[in-house]
Amino acid sequence: MGEQQSLRILYLYPDEMNLYGDRGNVLALRRRAEWRGFAVEVIARGIAQPLNWDLVDLVFMGGGEDSHQARIVDDFLALGESLLPRLEAGLPMLAICGAYQLLGQSYQTAEGQVLPGLGFFDAWTEAGRERAIGDVVSETTLTGAPKTVVGFENHGGLTYLGSSATPLGRVLLGRGNNGKDGTEGAVKRHVIGTYLHGSLLPKNPHLTDLLLNWALSYRGRDEELAPVDETLEWAAHRVIVARAKRERADDLRKK
């Protein structure tokens, strides 16, 4: 038998940035890799902790409240000096909500404080007057043929994409980035930024496997992932689509 392949996932700020089940994204990545026979290690990295980038194949960072983002922003900006060139070189990353905002140019809190971002995405976030809360269904072509992406949004920030930014998807139901231009999230190189919590990946196996494929490619391993039974994952996906459609129909009837 050949040597078991390994996959190492960097989980940034697990104590501060873990809203609305975001930790479940790491569990989904781990489980779907293990089903393919990979030995998976999750490297949790908190504020000011050392990090060996040579051990990182994939990065995850979740969302946090304004106070949590303010707590980690200085450390994250310092980490960005080593993170940014790796993202540009193809290191895959999934950034949810607050993490997505901090990968942009800047983020404005509800109190009006403007926090600088890493500037990886051509995007910026302004404080909104009301929160966007509820199920979201968007459509992406990132995985090839158009496919829906489902999740749950709960954010007060309004994120706007610049001319060089590419949205992750187009909103079919929900608010998305700002509730105005129909975009949700952003994608650049092998980095996905999105407002979708819930957790995102367990209900979107196509995105999970895309991230895993990107991680393999980053290490020069371009083999195809073996198929796995994802009946339950797609059943959960369809439940969210159906529920969001019902909520949309109810809203239209009330108007």
C-alpha cells in the first residue's frame, strides 16, 4: 500500500471568529477528505501564535462580532504580510463574513470605526442601518455548470465590490453583499469570501470538494477526488432552497 496522503487545514482565530456554526466548515472539510483516505490535521492558530506556513494546505477563517474583529485585526494585518503572497500563489482560503470583510480594503463597524483590511479583494464594507438576516440562495458558476449555493446570512455590513472583483454568485433569494446589486461574496485566485454561515460547506458539497481540489493543486497533486455518498448533503441543500422560496413567497403576499 502507498503512503497515506496528508492534508493540513489552518483554522485562524477559532475562539474569536466562530459565529453561527462556522466551525462546521472545518469539520466538513476534514470529513470529506478523510472519506477519501487523507490523514487530516487541523492547525488552530490564535492571536500572536507562531505559524509554519510550510505545513498549511488550506486556510479557514470564520465570522465574528465587531468587538471580536477589532480584537484580532492588528494580528491579522501583521499575519497578512506572509498570508497575502501565498494567497496570490494559489493557497486556498475560505473566509466567512467578518473574515471576508477583513480581506477587503476596509470595514466600518456599527459605531462608525473604520478597520483596515488586507486589500486582497477589491471590496469595502460600510455600516448598514439594518441587519440582513435569513436564508440565502445564490447561483455560482465557479464549479463549472451553474449551481446553487445555500446558507444563512446575519450581517449589518454592506459590502461593495470594485471593478476588478468577481462575485462568488448572484443572489436568487436573500440580500447577499449589500441587498442592492444582486451579488454575494467574492472569489479571487483560490480564495472564497462569503456572508453565508449555517455552516456553509456541509450543505454545499460542491464547494467543499472545490476547496479540497484547490488544496491538492497547491501542493502539486492534481488527482481527481474519489466520489463519495453525498445524499444527505444535497437533501439538506434542497431543504434550504425550498424554505427560502417559501419565505420569499410569504414576504410577497404580505406586501
